[in-house]
Amino acid sequence: MKQSKRTVFIAMLALAAIFVSSAAFAAEEIKVGALFPLTGPAAVSGQNCVNAVQAAVEVINKKNADINDPLAAQEGLVGGKYVIKVVPADHQGKPDVAKSEAERLYNQEKVFAIIGCYNSSATKPASAVAERAKKLFLCGCSSSAALTERGYKYFFRHAPTDAIESVEFVDYIAYLNKEKNAGIKTLGIIYENTEFGKHAAEEAVKAAKKIDLKIVADVPFNNGATNLNSEVQKLKSANPDVVFGAALGGDYSLWVRTMKQVNWLPKMAINYCTGYQNPAVQKELGSDGNFFMGGMGYSPELAKQFMPEGIKIQDKYYTPKSNQPFDSDSIQEAVMMMVLAQAIEKAGGPDTEKVREIIATQEFPSTMSLSGKVKFSPDGQNAEALSVITQLHEQSYKTVFPLKYKDFEPTIPMTPWDKR
Amino acid sequence: MTLTKKDKLWYGFIICAVILPFIPGVIGGGSFFGHVATMILLYAAMAQSWNIISGYGGQVSFGHSVFFGIGAYAAGLAVVTYETLPWYGVPLGMLTAAVVSILISYPCFRLKGHYFAIATFAIVEIFNRLFMIWDAVGGALGLDYPILDDGWKNFSWSDTKTGYYIGALAIFIVVFGIVRWIEKNRMGYYLLAVREGQETAESLGVNSTIVKLGAMALSAALAALCGAFFAQYNYRVDPPMVMSLDMSMKFVLITILGGIGTFWGPFLGALVLIPLQEYTRAYLTHLGAGVDLIIFGIIIIIVMIKEPRGMMGLLSYFNKGKKEGEAKL
């Protein structure tokens, strides 16, 4: 009896010791909201963005000796004192839902910061919630230039804006006209009638003036359309030399297929972010997607050359979740997670004002950014945002501009449908 | 004055709703319940405004998001474009919605039954496209609110839901109060008469065109009032958000689930649907994309199969059972 009492006492002591030691060494969780469209027309892209944020968190929380990234070698943040926990939330692509979910994440889930929201129209009200509450909001890929024209202090965006991409597109056209005698004089714009598409079209018009590109077709369409025949016919009748396109996933493939149906192509078709960049969409299009162009911040081909560590993160943590490589949108959400973590590390913990100050003023090395670094301007826009123009050849994105990154001689004009 | 059972329920509900913000932590601060309670009151008021013409008047409209949108845009334009107070936009929005509803309804009321409903479907699409390309109202970009000072003047609060809750409660009381008045007055009897048989009502001297137009104008103005609140609450207005079939369906779905043509139906519908929608989305998202919507859909299907008269039908079924039980005793 005496023996069994002693055994019970020792067991209790051992249990208490385990409890105390685990409590002492348990890292504190810093919650980060990942607010994306997980249902609705952009659900696949939204889920990819959440997976990208989670992949970045795996790099931060675990020891990854095989990855050469500022936070990969250590476990957690601030000497293991903190780990990041992702709280996913769905805004369904609706601005009102994005606003109420942002409030819930900050007030109920007590997240330290939110990363999101993919759709520019959702990012706007959600980041307004953050600004009012003086909380951090980090945006990876929403490209509407208006987002960083509001004078917000707590909003930071990684992606190049539509304005930056538009200028790059016309710079490329000017180069082709001058050096390759491409004879590109007229422009058509086709865009979804949303915050993203409308802004992209406005920036295209501004940039076109720079090289006297005459706009002969301005064609908006409703996103989620089931038929784009009349829109493509408008383009065909105007017959512009180059078309700038701003269409998300399914709309992009519908646009390409409708052009095939009416048997028309311009000399060049260059796309803003989204549909063109999505490997799943290109897989669906097959060889019909060939010779189209687009602005990109990431492709597996580019990454092999300029972002080898990004490839490692992709293969180890992202692809097992998403069954595809990163795309230009999702990887930028991962970058913002890494930037936030680096700022928390430098601040010594989750102090909003300290972390904000660090993000606003310091430069961050970034193995998943094409430029290799991130530095924000006073308006919250990443001054180091860089995108290249690629052309698609059999599911492979070939870089054609700027010349520094060029690895392929593009097919211009595009090969007509009947000669493919 | 003797209070009926319905009166007692109505006044009792108002007293409870008014007390709610005084209980610490229930509505105030960043309470999620505060958000849900505000949305229940707002959507109940929206559904009740639809119930006037479609439930009591029998003219099923799928076009109410147009009037809701006009109210939202009126408040949004006042704040964003004219940089003044939203309050100026509210009466203008209500008036515009009433006028637009009359202009739309006059020709449409020549159509009967399903044809009227189909025509209202088309009207939503027309207005949606129109507002999408109308640059004066922001076009597809919509109107984004600047950050305003907190308080009643701007009807904007960043760290508490109390003001919004009180605003939604005021709208709820106004809309439901008007419907109570209609139910008890000649207007209500005229509406019911038109719903049950337009020719018969006309043979008894009821001017069905005037009754329907009046009900539609009132319904539209109240929907616009709700729209103005919605814009203030979300700091943003754009056509897909406020002037869409999706939004129109919310008016219809809540009322049908609660009980069309009944006083408490829209409130019961909102009381079930809104928390279900908000809490499932908020707390089941981690289980996978769309799980919340699947559960939401299944519950609606079950309720509609079991009791097509909605929640009010379920309640009357239980009441009937209770009375039968009492009679047996």
C-alpha cells in the first residue's frame, strides 16, 4: 500500500513537471488572418492564396536547414518565443462580406494582421476596417492602383500596380516598333467591368498616350460571363494591332476560346495579372493558350533562374497543398507573410506600431520576389515591385521583356488559328 | 385600451431590443453578435418592405434591389461625391426610389402573375448595367467612403456596433410600425382584396392600380431607407453589391422562409437565415471552402419541404397541436 502511494506521488510529480515544462517552452501563437475568396468565381485562386500563406508559415514556424531564407533556419520567431497561426476566412468575392469578416478577424479572432484579399474590390473595404482600427493589413496581389492612393498608414501592397504594368507593356511595344519594326499602332482593351478591370483599362489609356498608341476598341464585359461573342466581335471589327486584356480565370479562357471561334487574333495580346498567369487555366486551354503574353512576377521558369529558394519552398510546402506550382498571385501573398514575420522578428514581438514602423521604413530580403527584396514607399506600395512580360509556349512561360530577363525570342505576330 | 396578444408581443420585442445595447459586451465594442443582431434587424426590415407589395399585395417583385440600390447610392453620393452628410441623401434616395418604382410599375402592373415577376427580373439587370457604365455614380468602381469621424453626424463608427444597432432598430421599428398600421387600416384591406381577386376588388369599388402603385412606392421608399443604412455600414457601394439579383433574392428568400404575407414572417426569416449565414461562414470556413453554404442550403431545403408556409407555418402547426392537446384535456 505504502509502495503504491509512493508510485502515485512520483507519477503526479512527473506529470506536473511535464505540464510546467511544456507551458514554459510552449511558443505563443500570433494569429494572422488570411482573408480570400474561398467560394464564388475566384475560389480556386483564393484557396491558392491561403495555401501560399500557409506555406510561408511552415517556413517560419519550422526549422528548414535546406532553405536559404532569412527565417528558415530558426524555429518560430524571436528565438522560438512566437509561432504564426493562420486563420483563414472567406469573403466570397463580396466587398460587404470582406468588411464584416475583417472586423470579425480583428475583434473576435484577435488576429495581429490580415493578409488579403485578392479581389481589389474586397481589399478596399477590408483594409478600411484595418486603418480605422489602426491594425496592419498586408496585400499581396490586388493590383488596383487606387489602393495605395488613399494615404493609409497601415496598408502595404507587394504587387506591381496596373499603372506599373501598363507602362511596361507600352515600353515593350515601343521597343518592338523601334528595334523589330513591329508596326504596332492601334490598341484594343478588353476588361472585366470591376474595380480591377476598370482601373487596368484606365491605366492602359494613360500609358498608350505615352507612345501615341491609338485606342480603337474599349470593350468592358461582366465578369463570370457565359458568352463573350459580341465583345470579341467588337474587337475583331476594330482589328487593333495589340489587345490588352484584364480577365480573371474562367473569363480569360472564355475570351481566348471565343477568339478562336471567330477566327481572329491581333498581332499581340498582353494580359494583366490573373487568368493568363494561372497554370490551371493554361492547362485547360492547352495549345490554344500559346503565343498570348502577360505581365508576371513569378513563373517556374523564372524562378529556376532568379528565385531558386522560392522553388524549394514551392516544392516542399506549396505544391503538396495546391497540386500546382506557385502563380504570380499566390506567391505574393506568401511574400507578404514573410515580410510580416521578418518585421515581427525585428520588433521583438507583435507590437503593431513597432512592426508598422519597421515595415514602412526598412528593406526586406525576399527569396520569393523577382527583385529579391521588398521596400515600401510612403504610400505603402512596394517600390521594388517587378514584373516581366512573358509569352506562353506549350504551358511554359518564356520571358521576353525586360531584356535583362529575356530568355526567348517571341512569336510576333501571333500565329493565326488556322496555321497552328 | 386593451392590448391584443400581437400588441403585447410587438411592444415586448421593442423593449427587449432597446434594452440589449445596455447589457455590457452584448452589442458594443467589436462584438460579432452586435454585427449579427444589426444585420437581423436590417434584413428583417428589408424583407418587410418587400412583404408590403409582394406578401400583402400579391405582386411578387424580384426588382427590389433596384430601390435598395438607389437608397444606397443616394447616401454614398452625398458622402463621397458631394462630401456632405449621409442624412441629406436618405430622404432624396427614398423619394427617388418611390418615383422610379411608380414609373417602372405602372406599365408592369398591366402584366399579371408570373409575367410581372419576370419583368422585374429584367429591371434589375437593366439598372445593374446602367449603373455599371454610369461614371457619375462611380461606374463599375463604385463609391468608396473616406475615413469619417465617428458619431451620429456621419453615422459612422469604427470601434463599436452600438450606433449601427440603434440605427437598424430605428429602421426596423419604422418599417414594421408602418406595416402594423397598414394591417389595421383600410389600405391593408384593399391590398388583401387586390391580392385575393383583383376583378372582385374592383367590382367593389377598389381602385386596384392606385392601391398597387401606392404600396409599391411605399415599399420602394422603405427598401431605399435600408439601402442607405447598408452603404453607411459597409463604407462602399457598387452595382453588384446592392443592385443585383443576388440582393433581390435576399428580400424574397427571407420573407418566404419566415412566412410571406404575415407580420412576423420577415423577422423570423431573418432571425434564422442571418445568424445561420454569418456563423456558419465565420466558424466553419476552416473545414473547407463552401461547407457553410452547403449546411445553409440543406437547412433551407428541409424547412421549405416540411413547411412551405415558412417559419410562421411551423409556429401555427405547433400552436394547433397545443390547442388540440388542451382540448383533449
